[in-house]
Amino acid sequence: MFMGEYQHSIDDKGRMIVPAKFRESLGPTFIVTRGLDQCLFVYPKEEWSVLEQKLKALPLMKSDARAFTRFFFSGATECELDKQGRMNLPNNLIEHAKLEKDCVVIGVSNRVEIWSKQMWENYSLQSEESFNEIAEKLVDFNFDL
């Protein structure tokens, strides 16, 4: 399981250090793709396979399903760590997440997310303000803290 929040930076070549706590669970190669809320999603290969099967099961005749699947898979790339524990992010993913020098890497259960520092701070502030309201809505899903 991935959890925690880490401050990192991305260099001019698109390289970013992956938090040491995440490296073993990600494995030697992993998948990075466009995520929701203008961040990047990073999946270990096993989790990617599970997600791939779920997306394949979406109804091909539904335009929303086709659009989401296109968006998700077309942005996906396989990455690996170099000897310094860095991954190299392609430009299209850097642009999608508006990554600049300062980044935030967070663990979210079965995946890692990469955010620009500014986007994460904005998102966190908005989410914190409505955290109680969100928690109350989750009761509808039989979710209990």
C-alpha cells in the first residue's frame, strides 16, 4: 500500500526522484499515465493489469467509456528507475500535470500520484474545507471511518 506525502523536484530533463518508501512496491518497471484532477497516476505493473481488465470491461458502445479509455491509455508510458532512484517523465505527462520544479508525490492506496506543488496546495485547501461534507457523502457507500 502506498501512503504519505513527499516533496520532490523535477529537473530540466524530466527526471524526478521517487520516494525510497515507494520504490520496492513499484517494482523495476511501472506505468505512469495522465490522472484525474491534473496529476499523474503511477501504478505497479500488477495494479495496472487489474485496472486494464476493468477498463476493457467498459461498454465499447458508450462514448464516455471510449473517451475515458482513450485518455487513460494514450497517456500511459512504462517507466523504470535509474541508479539514483529517479524516473524520467515524458514531456506530454509533465505538461498534463503542469509540473515545474517543485512537485508533491503522494501515496494513495494502490497508486502513487504526482502533483505540481501549486496544484496540490490548491487541491488540498479546497478538499480540506469540504472534508466533513465529503465524509458524510461516503456514508451512502456503506463506508465508515
